[in-house]
Amino acid sequence: MAVAIKIEKRGLARESHKTKRVREKLQKRLEEQERAITPHAIEQKTIEIHRWIARHAPYRVVLRSKNISLFDENQNTARLSRRVEAIAQKLQQQLTLPSKDLKERHIQKQSR
């Protein structure tokens, strides 16, 4: 009701009946959710989560040998594909070709 009064004071169009019903429905739902969040409900949910973890403990993977962090700055990258690996090897070979000294190089003149 207070929202409707504020809208009328600003000179805006009134809400349609349908919009008003939906807004009231949403407000009611939010209030119900707020009432459902109590210290007792939080404690119950905590117990439920602990039980779920205990129930699924046999399926847990033990990670003692690996260091897991949230973001490892791409330190553990995926393996390269064969194609990319072949291209990398070609580039490596081209870059490591023995280059001639400047004295031994023959520069061809370009014709115009």
C-alpha cells in the first residue's frame, strides 16, 4: 500500500491490478523465506550437510600428493595435441638452424 502512495505522489501511472497482485505475491514469498531462516533451521541444515558428507565419504578422492589451489595461474596446463606439438618442433628446428656469419652470407640484389 505504501508503494502505491509513493507512486501516486511522483505522478507516475498507477499499477495495473495484475502487476499489484504479482508484486504482493512476491513480497509474501520473500517474507515467508525470511521467516524460514532461523537459527534452528540453520543448525538443521548444517547437520544435514554433515550427514551428506559422511554418507558420501567412501567416494571421496584423497588428494595428499597434489597441491590444489583455486587458481593455479595455468601452471598445470593440458597436454599439447600432436598437431601443435609437430608445429612446435618444426619451429624449434627452424630457429636452431646454424646461421652463417655475415662474411659468409650472400645477399642477392633485387631487380626492379
